[in-house]
Amino acid sequence: MSPHVLVLGGTTEARELAAALTARPGTRVTTSLAGRVSRPGAVAGEVRVGGFGGAEGLAEWLRERCADAVVDATHPFAETITANAARAAAATGLPLVVLRRPGWHPGPRDHWHPVPSLPAAADLLPRLGHRVFLTTGRLGLAAFAHLRELRFVARSVEPPEPPMPPHTHVLLARGPFTAAGETDLLREHRIDVLVTKDSGGAATSAKLTAARDLALPVVVVRRPPLPDGVTAVPDVRAALRRLDAAHRP
């Protein structure tokens, strides 16, 4: 029987992994998307959209579909999905591979303020600036809704929903972005502080270069920790190697 790999996707790395796996003769790939983006990129292999119903529902799906492995290639901040994947893999005895692009690291000219959460970022903001470029995604705006004295430019792929700060200008855009474009944006809106999650990767890192060149403070929300006993691989090649090792006789 052909091996069946479930890829929990939604990232560039997930699409690259699905393409690499489907190129292997006899390998069946199902990519699961949460459905939060209305126009996701094309994905090789089979695609399903929507949740599983927690770890128990995911485990049931894995058994019913005769899956042989699970790859969690979701966003580094998809903490609940990662926890559910770890529990479901343990319940079914299947190998779990967690694929996470490396995080960002500050350089000597950066002015970073690491924080553990979005509420912590909101607490720090009034001491750093008045005009904020917020790049934490449309689901993170609620943490800043009480900051009525600040002015926000919030960028997201999909339109955000309330609650959000009362003085918010929304930009709908999808990366990759350029350093020159990000510098122009920061200057145009007279931004004096940037807020971002440590998503990693090159597609949205240009804003950090722009902030560095303009000597702006950057509030960086740290990634949530992985579940106990779970380690991540940094790229598609390493994920393929770990899958191969898991199924080696």
C-alpha cells in the first residue's frame, strides 16, 4: 500500500514539502488547511479544509485514512494545532515531524524588545512610540484594542474583524516585501515603532531591515515553545530525511 502522509499546512514550507512528497512515486499526500485564508496558494496532492475537532478528532482521521505519518508545517504561532498534532501522533503511534523555519535574530544595529505575548507587546508600546506598524496578523489586533491614544497601521492578508484599536488604518497585502518598499511605508505613515511576531523566513523580514535602517524600536513576540519531547527541523530537506528515517526498516 502507498504511504500516506498528512501535512498540516498553510505555509510556504508546507507547499514545498507537499510538492516534494507527491513527486515520489507511490506516495500519497493530504494537506490540511485551516481555512482562514480565502485564496490559499496551489498545493500538490489532496487538500482538505477545516479543523479536525481537536486531538481526538485528528487521531480518528489518521486512523480512518490509514495515515503513515504526520508533518506539522503550520505557522510557528499555531500553538494549538501543534499540541493537537503531538497528542494525536502519540495516540496513534505515528511518527510526527515538526517543520519550522528558523526564527529571526537581532544584529548589532537592531533595537529589539522581545516579549512573550501580544498582551505584553501592548503593555510595552506606550513607552516606545505613538505611531505603530502592527504586523501580527488579523487575529492579533484585539490585544491592542484598548490603546486608544496610539495610531496604528495594521497589515494583514485578510480583512481583520473587531475588536481593534479605534485609530487603525488597515493595509491588505501579502509578502514577499522589499526593504525599499517597507522603508517607504514606514516613512509615509511616520511610524516610530514596529510590532511583529518572530515568524522567521525571508518573505516578511524586509520590515526588520527597514526598521534597522531607520533606527526604530521593534517589539518582537517570541514563539511559543514546542510540546514536551518534540523537536523541529528547519527546512523541507530535513523533514524528508526525518520521514525517511521514521519508515526505515
